[in-house]
Amino acid sequence: MRVLICGAGRVGQGIARRLAREKHDVVIIDEDPELVDQVATEFDVRGVVGHAAHPDVLKAAGAADCEMIIAVTYYDEINMVICQVAHSLFDVTTKIARVRAQAYLDKKSDLFSKDDFPIDEVISPEIAVGEAVLQRFSTPGALMSWSFAHGRVKLLCLEVDGDSPLIDTAVDQMAGLFPDLDARLVGIGRGKNLFAPRVADRLAAEDRAYVAVEESHAARLINIFNRDEKDVRHVVIVGGGNIGLYVARALERERQIRVRVIEADPARAEAAVSKLRKAIVLNGDGLDPRKLDEAGAASADFVIALTNDDKANLVIGNLAKRAGARRSLALINDARLTPLARDMRIDVTLDPRALTVSQILLKMRRGRILALHSIEDGRGEAAEGVALETSPLVGKPIEYEDLPEGVAAAALVRDDEVSLPKPGLLVRPNDHIVVFYEQQMTRKVEQFFRVSPDFF
């Protein structure tokens, strides 16, 4: 697929890197010639210097022949105009724009249509990150958490402790250990590797186990992994920007949670006070141990660092853990810094670019794929798709050895009822299947949810 990416900032670079890895024909546009040259060289994509909303620049970049345009410049209005020009002058099929201002998002259904701004997919990183943070509260013992089937199925990433009862247990024996637990191991992260297991594979200490579980069984699953977590009662948020406010406002609706927000900028702190009803806002530097102490970080169940500075977020999380905070989360835009999190005692990191890339990949995947999440910097994915009448899955079981190597079925949803793969369970037309797969299996997984019967 030929794709134009407008904006070579962090998000644009993350998208270019992932799409180039998948062998798409990528062109990136930006006004900064040094940035364009850097991205084009590092990711082996074509670069065009210029204002991406100008018709002549889009024409030079090949807009007339592209299938998708992704507008992720720093300015909402420019992104919206890019999509309008791409639609009106070049008839680009799919147009995606990053829009951050809540004033636009509140009127989303009225503004973004073919008759107004012709944008097929509006991406709001702040909302996506905010929702991802909130997911962590429902499963506080997990490193990562994703929801499928309208929340009825969760995919959790859990670290295997050295004294876990699951160590050295073969995959096909795990169900026997906990027969009344509706959970299924579908992925294993080991060092820099990520793979979908077969029946003979075994978990080892320090593995990252990706486990699908019915929502009602998630808490018990976390306990089995020696992650006995209490409910969240006290949260400290460092950073009162759009993401911090989104999370704080959502947590305010939970009566049992006390929220404290630390914001360094006086004007932004004052604005946060006017937008929050119950949360206490403190003006000060989250890197100051005294300010963290004033916010009660030492007794907090979760300290969340959401500033614009990755390094500051890591240090804030470390200071909070040293002070006594039970868990810490840091927002990290630069994937190169993520390995430092473990050494700095950070429990969870979030990469906004990964969330944005997942939304874009969902639009690019062929077939009836309803949800998609990129995992471990694109080494794997998890997706929910619909098995159509002519799907190669229909009429077949989906246990570990029934699917191609590199793919594991996590759950089947039929008529709002969740079932985990088991003997005798066969796929029917219109079943929803949640699958975990290694990156190189993407094209084959797409075939599961397309009408072609040629897959096997």
C-alpha cells in the first residue's frame, strides 16, 4: 500500500518505522529538511520537504496514486486541511488525522464526514493514552492490559516471578492446574523475543506471559501470578495536561479513589482546578521529593508520571517508588528509554506512539478485523476479527496445534458468550475470534477474516 505520512515528529516517525518494516510504500512530508532526511535515511522511506497542506507538495509526494494519507503534524487545523485537500484534489481513499483539541472532538460527529471535513479516522492520542492508563486500574497487577469483545475478554501481560507455580509447566498442562479458571496463555515474551506458544512450550522466570482471560476471572489470574493487588484508593498524577486531566476526571467519578494532581505550570494548574471537582491540584515540580510528599506519594497506590519529558517521568516514578508508592507508571515516547524502566523500579510504561500505530494498522488490515493492538514494538499483535462464511477457520477447532505456528487463539465470542478454545469447540460463521500472533504472521491472520478460502 502507498501511504503518505504528513509530519515527521515522534508520532510520524513511529508510524513510518512500522509501515516500512511491513514493506509498505511510504512517503513522509515535513517542512524541516534535516528531519525529513533523518527519517528517510533511518527507515528507508522517501522524503519530501514542504508544507503538507499545499497541493503542489502533496502532488510531488504522489498523493494522486496513494491509498492512504496520515496527517500527524503538530497542528489540528493543518491536519484537517490536509485531509480536505487530499479528498478534494486527489481523491485519496483513506484519510486519517490526529486531532487533539477537545473543542473539535466534542463536535466529532458533526464535523468529520464527507460533506464536511472528509476524515475517515480521527486519532486523539490523549484520549487513547488516557483510556490505556485507566485500563491499568482495573488490572493493577498487570504490566499491560487490553480489552476485546466490549470488555468481556482481557489480554493481560504478566511477569513470571521466580517462585511462580507456573514455571516449567507445559502450556497444555496449565488448564489442568486451574480447571475452574477461564484463562489461556497465548504469548510469551522472553528477553527481546516474542512468540505464540505451542503445547510443549514452558514458562520460565522473568518471562512476560500474555494471557487471555474472561473479565470476571482477571483478578484471580493476577493472584496466581503472585501479584496480589489491593484495590486502588489513592492516585497521584504528575502532569496536568490533556492526558492528566482526562484521567483525573475519570477517576473523580469513582467515589472511593482520592486523586492528587501535581502541575509545574501555574496557568495550567489553575486551569486544572477549574476543570476538576474533587481532585486536589498542587502547583509545583514533580521532580521535587517534597512536592511528591505533599501529594501523598509515599502512601499512594499508583503514581502516574504524564509530563512531556520522558526522562522526568522515569525519575518521578523512581522517586515515588523509593518514597513508598505501591506502583508507578511512566509515559515514555522514546522507545530507547523503555529498557531503563525496570532498572528504575517503574512498574508500567506507556508508549503513545504504539497506541496511535495500532489505530492506523486497524484501518490497514484487510478483512473484518474489529480491534487490533500492537505489542512489544510491533513484534506481535492481538486482534479481534469476524469469521465469515468462507473463512478457513469455519468448521475447525482453534486449539494450539490447529493453527499455523506463530498464531494462538485467545477466545471465541458467539452470541455474547465467551468461550476459550477447547476440544469440540468448532468455529461457526460470524463468530468473533481473538488471536495473538507474531508479526510475520500478519498476512496469514488477515486471511482468517477474509472471504478467500485459499489460506490452507
